[in-house]
Amino acid sequence: MFDNLSDKLQRVFKNLRGEGKLTAVNMEGALREIRMALLEADVNFRVVKQLIENIKEKAMGEEVLTALSPTQQVIKIVNEELIKILGSHESKLRFANEPPSVFLIVGLQGSGKTTTTGKLARWLSKNGHRPQLVSVDVYRPAAREQLKIIARDINHPIYEGSAEEKTPLELTTGARRECQQTGRDVLLVDTAGRLHIDEELMVELQQLKDQLSPVEILFVADAMTGQDAVKSADEFHKRLGITGVILTKMDGDARGGAALSIRNVTGQPLKFVGVGEKSDALEPFHPDRAANRILGMGDVLSLIEKASEQIDQKKAIEMQRKLIENDFTLDDFRDQLRQVRKLGPLGSLLDMMPKVGMLKGLKDVKVDEKEIDHVVAIIDSMTPKERANHMIINGSRRRRIAKGSGTSVQEVNQLLKQYAEARKMMKSLSGGMMGKKFGKMKLPPGFPFGQMPGM
């Protein structure tokens, strides 16, 4: 997410630092490079023009040019202007005073609308709501069947309607009635899509809006389509009055042009981003955190929130004790790997880390998720005694473990070496003054296995 833009902006700031002193001339050059970086990231040209004008007005002032650390001042200004463009603050979902709150999910065919409806239902459920789903795409039976499968997978109710309910209006009327009878407080309406915007679609959506009075009309768009997504969102807003946007496939969009343009062009906030295929891969959009990621500062807050949701705190505390007392086994090592995997793809976790100082090399790290699976398979192929005491794993045991895990003896040797080195390091840290410090220190889950296989 934003990788290409982030790399280019960091190069601009690095060049500014190399100047030693900021002048009107090199500042103009930097602004020109920032403009090109934004345009190449597929940011709407009007948005780029406004952004550059705002940055220039503030950055070319005497206060910045004569500051002790002018480059940091420029970065601060760029950060502030990016946050403004992205929306200043998180835009939360709205709910009706009298349930059920109706959310219309709209968008073009192929944007990920149905999948996103399921993800949103799961997110709402995790945050104290009781959603119900309904598909009103009566033109494509496969679409209704898809939502039915998704609802079953996430264990959420879906209204399928009776034989007499054949139109979108009839289906939504029945679905809302069932919500009221069953105490469901949110009704998610997955509407029909088209390959392009047409009058028939808009008339149908307007009828649904008039009948249901939805508190949210959420436009779903594929971030990979860039400015086409922004144009479609703008057209839907002019015709329907959307209240927010959900961008899907943000994990695969290295440019980020749609995310940077959508608020400014439509006037409506980006509320969620889809960051993967799994049902929990939907995240609220935080403009300040996105701006930090663009400038290479990472998104540590989101990483902490993700860890708080997924990591078993009791296990983490017990693991901390074992690490400090040098009492952790290969079983514990495997458990740690599994805990980390709960946080999602390792590549997305690395994206949340700052790319500055000691961590600046993280942007070049290539993560092979299969290597983690290999490690778990190797440990699973060991006997309980071998996992409790790695010292008994001789040559013949290593060959058996390699065969049982479908790996090579070399990979088994590499794992045991990494594990032994980690134990040795913790043993040295647990002695003397360092041990006393670590005894009081809250170690993060996964420590000391920061250098994961494949990273």
C-alpha cells in the first residue's frame, strides 16, 4: 500500500537533506519531484495541483527556510497536507436512532461488493452489532448464492426471501421486517451491479434509497483501477448521494492514487479499506496513519491494535517468563509462529513498520510465507521428547524429521541452528544487570524471533 509513492517521496527528502540548506531554488526542485511522484501514483491532477500549492505556500516561508532542521519542517508540512487531502480524521459509520440501521452497499460489477458486504458484517459483529445480510441482485442468481455462501462461512444470518418476493423492493421489505423481529440492528443490502453506470441501475438504487432511508450508502471500488474508481464514485455520488467509500484490494495497490483522490473529488470520506481475501481483511481508514505510511513512518498504532485483537495475552505473558528464564522449547517456538500468523500476511505487517533508521532496510525484505509453513511442519514432525529437548536430535532423527515434513535435512539443520542461537542469546541477556532489566520489561509477542524464516 502506497509503496511506490513512499519510496519516491523518501528520495526527495533525502536529496533535500543533502543540500545542507534549503533555498527557494532547491525547494522548487523538491516540489517538482513531489508533483511528479503524486501524478505517477495516479493521484487526480486537480488534487495534486491543490496539494502542491498548499505545500509551497507553507514550505517557502521564511520560517521554514531559516529553521535549524528545515527538511523536517517540510516533511511535517507534507504530512499535514496529506492528512487534509485524505480526510483529517477517521470517518466512523453512522447508525439510526431506531434499529435496524440500513446500509446500502453499491458499486460496479467486479468491484468486490459482495465480498465486502460479508467482511463488513464480520467487522460489525466484532464491534458489538448484530447485522443481517440480504442480496437484492435479482438479475444474477450467482451473486445471491455467493452472498449466501459468505454468510454461512462467517456464521451470519442472510434473508433469502419467499417465492413471492422477486423484486429488490420486496426483498428489502421482508429483510427489514425480519431484522425487527429477530433483534438485528443493522441490515446490509448488497445491491446489483453493472459493468458500467446506466440509467436502469440508478433508478433502481434511487427507489431502494427512497423506500429504505439508509443511514449509509457505501460505494465499493477496486483500488487497483485508480482514477476510474474515483470517477465512478463521483458519478454515484452525484446521482445517489453516497455517504462513504470502501476501497478493495488496497494491499495490492502500490500506487494509492484512488485513496489520495477520493475524498477531495467526491467530498465523501474513505471509510474502510480491504487488505486481503480473508473475511477479517477489512480495516477502518485512518487518514493520519495513511499519511505516516506514505512518508515511511509506518503504522505502529494499527499494528498494536491488530496484536491486541489476535494475540492471546495469557500465552504472551507465559512466553515472556519462558524467554527470560531460558525455558522455551520448540513447542513454544511453534506457538509463537502461529500467534504471529494470526496477525495476517507477514508482508502486510512489515508494511506497518517505520522505514527509517535501523528499520529502513525493511522495505527491501521479501517474505516467503511458505517458509513459515515449512518450519511448523518440521516441528510437527518431531516427537514430544525432541521438541522438549533439541539436543537429542541426531543425524538419523534429522533425516526422519525431514522426510516426515517434506523438507530437507539442510532445512531441519537451519531451523535447529536458529533456535539454538535464540536460546543462547536469551541466556546471555537473562544474566546480570541485563537480566534484571528484561525481567521488568514487557517483551513483544514473537521476541526474540524477529528474524523469521524467509525474512
